Amino acid sequence: MFYYLVYVSSATVPFSTKDLADLLVVSRNNNSKLDVTGILLYKEGNFLQLLEGDEKEVKKLYNKIELDVRHGGAIVLTDGYEDERQFPDWSMGFRNFNDPEVQALPGYNHFMNTQFTKEEFIDKPQEIRDLLNMFKQQLR
């Protein structure tokens, strides 16, 4: 069984394209060492992320993210267990929703135009997972 955790948070300052690229390099390196996989979506200063792996490692990583001064208002939307990883080959997949290429993806819809906030997602755990899995399919 693999543990997964999905959270949203807001950037304390907007991330530039370079900031996001730098974050990904560090995240992918650290996640590989921890055997944590997942996906990170960024839109207009907000993050939506799924982390998966060993429960202890995922929770430890999330606690570190909560303390990161670049984030604020982190809240877990859903967590649980799966028989297999949803993102097994990704130390961290990433998409920036502000990118016109993302908006042109097949399957891009109004749900993706909502803010990545707890108010938008808290009561929609299956929609969150569907959204993340759509990106998994598009990024192969």
C-alpha cells in the first residue's frame, strides 16, 4: 500500500518561471532520495500537489513544506492509501496553469479555471484526483 496526500497552498510571493524551475530541480532530487513521487500544479500563486510513497516520508515532507516560508495557508484536501502509485515514474511532475500550452491541452475545462484553494476543492476529493490523473495522461 502507498500513502498519498493532496494539499493546496499559496505562494507568499509570486513564483517566476525560473523560480518554478529551480523549485522543481530541488524537489525532484529530494523526492528521489525519499522515494516520493507525485505531481505539482501551479496557478496564479497557488499550488495543488499530490505526494505519494511511504506514509512517514510523505508526512515528513509535507511538514517541511508547511514550514517553508515560500508557502502559506497549506491545507490537506485528501489523503489515503492506494494499492499502487498513481505517478510511479515521476519524482515530481509539474504543470504551470498560466502556460498557454496547458490551456490548449485536450480535456482542459472550467474546473481548471478555478483557484487552487481549499474552498474550491475541499469537498471534491474525486475531482481533485481526476484532475491530477488527466495531467498524468497528457504528460506521457
